[in-house]
Amino acid sequence: MAKPEVLIIGIDGATFGLIDPWVELGCLPNIAEVLHRGVRGMLRSTLTANTCPAWKSFSTGKNPGKLGVFNWRNKIYGSYEAKLVEPAEVGGRDLWDLLSAAGRRVAVVGVPMTYPPRPVNGVMLTGMLTPPGASFAYPREIGTQIEQNIGRYIRDPAVVTRPTENELFEQQDKITLNRLDILRYLLDPHTSPERDGYDFVMVVFTATDRLQHLFWPRTDTPQLEGAVLRAYRQIDRAIGEIRQLASSDTTVILMSDHGFSHVRRSIHVNQLFSDMGLLVAENQGKSLLQRLGITRQTAGRLARRMGLGRLRARLPEAAKRVVPMGRFGFDMSRTRAFSWSAGEVFINLRGREPKGVVEPGREYEALRDLIIDRLENLRDGGRKLKVRAFRREEVFRGEYVAHAPDLMIDVGEPGYGLGNPYAGSQVSEILPGTVFTDSPGRAARHDADGIFAAAGPHIFEGTEIRGAQILDIAPTVLHAMGLPVPEDMDGRVLSVFAADSPPAGRPVGRCPAEPEDTQKVPMTQEEQERLREVLRGFGYLG
């Protein structure tokens, strides 16, 4: 049998909006080959479309309502406080757990939310959310072998200052090349610790996500310049080399956890709620600088316009703190609804929240209807925007739905994104005084349309599929490898298999869900603080 049977290459944040034009220009030949020789389609991410929970929904085939994780920080039920998500506490058996239990050999490298490394039938090197200095390998000796043979395993460092485009590319390119070196070591029969090879292999490359956040390709320069394209080209070369190490009979899947799009205008949901009379802000003792409208954010924008952005990034933290953050608390005794973080809306429900004011039942439903109607009819300068809002029960299923945000927002309007408040011990967000603000520069945001492509001898050729979701990958892989799909998976087996292939010729098997047999090990206080620093560096936490 071919080894590996299935190879998944994750390209964090990859979008067809960039890939397709570059494929047409001949810049990404190895990605192009997969697209042209197999199936392709948009891959719908989770709401919110973030690394957390998207990668975990991918690996378990379950929606966040069954996993109990909705964002980087979860609002604590019955509280206005938040808790940082710890990967080890998130439920669900991962794809590699199921494959291992079935006797298949696996190699998993750099997948986010795999910390701490769990026992698998093969090799695991953890990815994003691994605290700096923590153990990253199972078995532990594989980490030692890799360090002895190819050098240290480079985990995803935080972007702790605002780097130049080239600085960030160089940092991220080292990670791309390091993961390619590891795949060479694991898949080359002359060096691999697994003499008979692996049945399933997965690696995730993250440079695309990191660079797209800050350096979306410019529209005022030639299209074939810039660090984002360089990152895609480097990953494209890695894809070509990894495929050479695999068998010609291997099913290859390219995927991303979410897509990306450029942001020119930001929508401030809490400002909208304030204008609607649904949210009341406390005055927390505004300083003279605040009364003059000077905050760290406005100072930062001014510095960037004057070409001083890098200088500001290098100022001592104490000097930065002189300029106030410009955030306001909410008067929860008079607030009916608030946005917790980008895309999430909570109702200040009586009996659930400490100072809840909205009655359950009819008043709660009427308020949700009002907010949905207002968001879905949002206009900027007279132009109606493509914005959808969903009740939580329309998006999530499972035992944790009651812990989910009451509403989820999905912005589909090109060039628009949600202002990104952060959850903390106090609910807060900048209230800029206007619902819409310009977002100058080259910033970009996650969107829900990721990529999916698959090629191999059992896959349709030259076909486009529609309606694929990130939840569908795990059941599709299980079926491709002749294994049943657990009944508690929400995803379906995608119709990607050629009519005369073995997967197409057998019915989709189902099996009872097995109880989790993995021990959930909470992080130490030191590990939690290290993780917070990583997430702050990426801009995911305030």
C-alpha cells in the first residue's frame, strides 16, 4: 500500500483570492498541479473564523458547540470575565487519535492546538499555542533526534514588535524551511525513524497568515512583489518537495483554516449598540490626553502616517503607557447587549449575568431580532453592506451551546471588517464615536472562506465542489482510509472520489462515538503567562 495514504498540507489563512491570480501568472506551479489534477472549492470555516476554534473543529470533525471553545478567550458563563483557552482542555478525539486507535501510523507536525503532545501511533510535534520552552514532541526522544539531525524545532514565535515586511518574512521563512527539513527527515526512508513509513502525514505552514495580517499585497506596485507572494512561493516549493517524498498513489489535500481579505473600513459594533441605546459606557476618569482625543491608537496612527511606526514600536513599554489606551468600561446595570470580541455578541441576560437586565424569553428574543435586523441592514454612506448575524442555535450544536455567544456576526462585504475588541477581566472596546472608521495601510482580516483542494488516483479530476466545510475533512479522510466515521462527528464525507475508486465503491461506515481516553492536563501559571505573551504578540489579545 502507498505510504502515506493521505497527506494533508495546511496553509494557514490561505485564500483563493490570492492563489488564483498567482496560479494564472505561473507563480505557484505545485499548488496549480493539485488544483488542475483534482478537486477544489471554498472551505467554510467556523464562526468565528479564527485559528481557535477552526483547527480543532477540523481535527475532530465537530462544531464548537460540542468542543466548548468559541475563540481565543471564552467568556466564563455567568460572569463578565474571560478565560484563556488551553488546548489540552478542549474536548474531542482528533483525527490522528482515531487513526492511531485503528493501528495506522501517523506523523503530525506543527498543527495548531495540539499542545501538549499526546501519545499517538507515530510522531507528533506540536504547533501554535505551545508555550515557549514547553515539551513539544511525542515521543520525547523524537524531539531529541530531530535536534541532533537537523537542528532545533522552530515553533511559532510571537510578533512582539512591528517588524518590517522583510524582517517578518525572514522570521517566518525560517519556520517554513524548518518544517520542510522535518518532513524530509520523517519521510525519507534513509532517515525516517519509522522503517515502514507513515499511513497519514500532516504539516501546517503558518507564514501566509502572519504576513497577510500586516502586509496584504499592495495594489500600487507590481503584483509580483512583496513578502506575501514570497511566502506562498516558498510554501509552493515545499509542497512540491513533500509530494516527491510521498508515493504517486498518495491522496494529497491542501487546506486552510480560514481565508483572508483586505480591510479598508472597520465596523465598530459596540458603537452601533451605543447609538441604538443598548450599551452605556462608563467614564473611567478620562485624562487630559483622552479629553483631547489622544489615545495610544490615535497616536499610533499618527506615527505611522509620519513614517514613525517602527520608532514607536521600539519605545520602552513604560513610555507607551503614558498615552492611555482609550478604552471604556460598560455600565452593565444599563447595558442590554455588548460585543465581546470581533464577531461575538452577548445579551446581558437577567439570571445569567451578574447585572443582567434583559428578561429571558420574549424580551430576549425580541432584542436578538432587533440586533439581527439592524446588522443585516447596515449601511455605510447609503450603501447596504453584506453582513449576516446568526442566533447561536443556528450555528452551534452540542452540550456547550448555552456557553456560546448569543449572536454571531459574519461580514461578507469586501473591504470591511469588525473592529477587534479584546475580552479581559473587564469587558472593553474603543468607542470611536462613529460606527465606521477607515483602516489605512495594508492590514487584513480573517474571513470564513478558506481553501480546499485534493488530488490523487482516487480523486475526481478537474472538478469544483461547493458547500465544503472545515468539519468535513476528518470524516472524508477516515472514509478514504477505509475507516468508519464516529457518529458524533458533525462533518460529512465530501463527494470527491472518482466513480471507479474504492472509496466511492463502499458505503460510508458509521461507528459509535468512543469516550475520550486522553488525559486533560491543565497548564501551569507560568505556561499560561507564556501563552498570553505569544497571543499578545500576534495581536489576538489586548
